[in-house]
Amino acid sequence: MKLIVLPFAGGNKYSYSFFRKTMPTVEIINLEYPGRGARMKEPLLDDIDEIVDDIHLLIKNNVTNEEPFSIYGHSMGGLIGYLVSIKMQKDNEIKPKCLIVSGRYSPTINNSESTYDLPSETFWQSVFDLEGTPVEIANEEKLRSLFEPILRNDFKVIETYSPRNLLLLETPIEVLYGQKESIDQLSFFHKWNEVSSKPVNFHEFEGGHFFILNKQKEVSELIQNVLERESK
């Protein structure tokens, strides 16, 4: 089964490079949004519907009607994965066998944060607090100036998203989260069970928002088990 992988805010198709080592038998399809990585020359998109349309097209280009696939996304990638899955269902297209999200609370919750328009120093402190920034970026001002517009754009996409009255997803969902997320977010993760008519399972990991970076083996094993289950 193919696994479509969607990056978190500021990420690109190389953000989950460890998956190729930890899940060598899975066909990983790493996609990325415009304006970063191999798509650096394309303009950034700050409209979530345009991003969903873009990723939807990329998935259709990578998966035939006969091929089973699942979608995984962390944080922003989880939200985009959900909205793309809804779009495919609404358009009567082949649906993912499973949606796997990590570090993203339910899309039924209104965002209460606004960091994308903060002054640079304060903005970067908010980014560092998530504990997912590569050391080379954190320690190099020139690299931060390169990535800041991308991060601000993606944070804007996430923070200005408003819940919508959408169809119930007819796809099972696996929700992964770090136990050190804020108290509010921990309760919001469990509201994913409100958006699907299929089973929704929850998995708590030690760590904060970017627990996936420190729990690569455990996260990969869980995902691989889910893919094997959905392949039967």
C-alpha cells in the first residue's frame, strides 16, 4: 500500500526522510506544498482551499484508481490530509484506506492562537518552543531569514482556518499525539471521533508537539501495523 505523506508547517518532502529507513517495505510518496523544497520557485499559497486542491491533484497523479493508499500528516499535514480526504469522498473518488494524523487537534476546534504576525524574535521563540526546529536553522540567522516567510505563511494557513460543516469522513482515523501538549489540546485531540463514521483510534506518545522526531521507530511501527491491517 502506498503512504501519501504531507509535511508540517515549514516542512518539505524531506521532512520525513527517516520513514524510508524505518519503513523500507512501504512505498512512501512524499508530497510538498508550493514555495519550498523542490517547489521553491512556485509562489507560497496562504489559502487552505488552494493548498487542498494542489495536494489533491498531486495525489491523483501518484495513485491510480486501483491502488490502495493511506494518508499521513503531522500538524498542518494532518489538517490538509483530512480536508483532501473529504474532497475525494465528496467527488466520489477513491478514498484513502486510512487517515493517520499526528500532532493535530480535531478540525472541529477553533484556533485560539495567532503567531504568524508576531515580531520576528517573538515569532521564532514560538517556533523554538515547539522543539522541532533543526539545529542548523536555529543557530544561523541567514537560514532563519530564508525559512521565516515559509513558516509565517504556513502558520497563517493553520491559524486562520475555521471549522466547517463537512461530511462525516467514511475513513478510519488514527490519531497520534504527545503527552506534553497543552491540557486544552490533549482534550481537543479526542474530538477527532466527531468527524468520521468509521473507527477513530488514539495513541499517546512520550514527548511534546514534535514527538515524532524522537519516537521515529515507535511511530513507524504503529503506522506500518495500521497499513498492514488496512491491506487485509
